[in-house]
Amino acid sequence: MPSTASTAVQLTEAQRIDWLRLIRSDNVGPRTFRSLINHCGSAREALARLPDLARRGGAARPDRTVSEDDAKRELAASRKLGVSLLAPGEPGYPPRLAGIDDAPPLLGVRGRTDTLMRPMIAIVGSRNASGAGLKFAERLAHDLGDAGFVIASGLARGIDQAAHRASINSSTLAVLAGGHDRIYPPEHEDLLYAILEHGGAISEMPLGHVPRARDFPRRNRLISGVSLGVVVIEAAHRSGSLITARIAAEQGREVFAVPGSPLDPRAAGTNDLIKQGAALVTEASDVINAVAAIMDRPIELHGREPDDVASFDEPDHSDRARIIALLGPSPVGIDDLIRLGGASAAVVRTVLLELELAGRLERHGGGLVSMI
């Protein structure tokens, strides 16, 4: 079941270094990276303009920018470990992940990169799973693997571990919250090596990065992003698996849930997902039939250089003041800022970019922003 992105790209070595320097700079995340590329035309030009843009946004001090030598050292260390830093659209970058609006500009990919171009189904769930939950995760992952799908999960204890082990031979993808050399939990390092024989591992974090609590929701968007759909097996209320399900729905992915006993708190979240409209799953065919219709939809790529250029204009002092006055701690839509601020979309985009680089703005899903 081949699945390829609609457009292929290939960075030069110089571009890859510039992209790495830019995405590793302070206050530059995936969305900001794309805005900078659109605003400046290239990563190299964006690097040159970072200090001025951040200053105009109210930065108290110059942001840290990664040097060219540091970027070259990271590239060399990654390659020594067998990790390729790939841009959306390059072979080995999961095609569906390339289509989300906050796709990592450079993704650390390790293992059999050819398998990562195939259709994927994510399986996630409780770390403290029941025996029945673990058994079902194994059976579902095995059957979906036999049907040709790569199984994506987060290398965590419990359901993730069971899904990975059951699909090692058919190919599975481990999505890491830390750097490729900082495996969490540490006891799953051997499992990762087994996964790499037929599948792969991905991370957007630099080598040496030890995962923190806030990194796991970021990791979860990659789990759902690579996939056609996400299956949740046992998830308590307010669990990380429910965060993955919510993000999957926002990304337009199919959300599946396995029902459980109303007496088991580990099934409370999955039962609620079913009440909210998630597809009920009791066997692999439930998933296969649901995703069959979307297998061949074209995938749009984001963050390309340099032909994906949006319109930006330089704001004057009054424009900037009006837009900043409309912002606060509650998220507001960018369309509303354009309408209420009386400025062009290009001016609003520029002001938001300046504020973001100054560390004063947070972007949310659905085109919402708020002041920090």
C-alpha cells in the first residue's frame, strides 16, 4: 500500500544547515519557522533579520541564534548515530506528517526510512494497562501489520510497548519525546533497537535533549500526524492518550476507541470518546474499512523553501499598537485581529511574527493566538 507526498523536495547541504540554525534558534517553532520563510524568502535571510524582528516585537535582549559551526556539529553527530535530518517532502519524512500545519521543518529520522513512507495507524493507551488491554493491543497491532500498515506509537510503557512488540516484524514507528540518544523510558532502549531493524524512530528534538513533561504533548501531535487514524486502548480521564485523540481530531485524522468496562477507570476516557463520536473498534477490520476511503487523498506540504511565500508588510507604530492592544491572555482569531485592527492581513502577520520572536506570543490550533 504505497503512500507518497504530492511533491518531493531536496535541500542542499547549505540550506539544511541554515534550516537547522533557524529551527534551533530561540522562540522559533515550526509555525514561526514557516512564517519566517514566507516573510524573508529563505532561512538564511531569516537568520539575518531575526534580531531586528525580535527587537521590534519588544524583546528585552537578543535571542540566541545557533552558529553555523554548531549546526554542522549537530548534523555530523546525528549522522554518526544513523539519524537523518529531513525536511517535509524528502524521502523518509512521513508524508502525512508533512501535511500538518506545525510539521517539524527538520525531523530526525532513524531506521528503515522506506517503511516510513507507508500508511500508518497509531495505537496509544494507558501506561498502567490491564492484561486484557495489553492482549487486545497486541492482537490489533499484529492484524493491522499483516494488512500492510505501519504501527506508530510513543515507546511508552503499557499499550505503546505492546503495540510496538506485536508489530516489530511488519514494521513499527517509535515517536520519541527526547533526542535520539535519550530514550524514555530507558529500559525500552533494547526495544528501540529491535524496532529499527524493520521500522524506524523519529524525533524533532536535538541530540542530548532529555524529555520533560511539556515535550510529551508535542510528541503526541507527531504520533497522530504520521497516521491515517489513532486507536485509543484504555485511557483514563485527562490522560496523554486523550490529548493525542484531541490533536488527531484537530488534524483531521480518524479517531478510534476500544470500549471497556464502566467499572474500570482506565476505560473512562475511551468510553467517553465513543460517546463523543469516535469510531468503536473491536477488530482490525473496523479500522481498515474506515481509512480505506482516505488512503489516496493528496497530501499538501508545508514549510517549503522558497516558493511558498505569503504576503507580509512592514507595520507602522500605530498599526503595531492597535494590534497589540487587541491581544491578551485569551486566544483570539487572526481573522478577528485583521477585522478589528483595521490593518491588512499582511501587516497583522508581520506584527504577530515580531511578537512571537520576542517570546511574547503563543500560537494555538485553529488560527488562534494569545499574549504570554
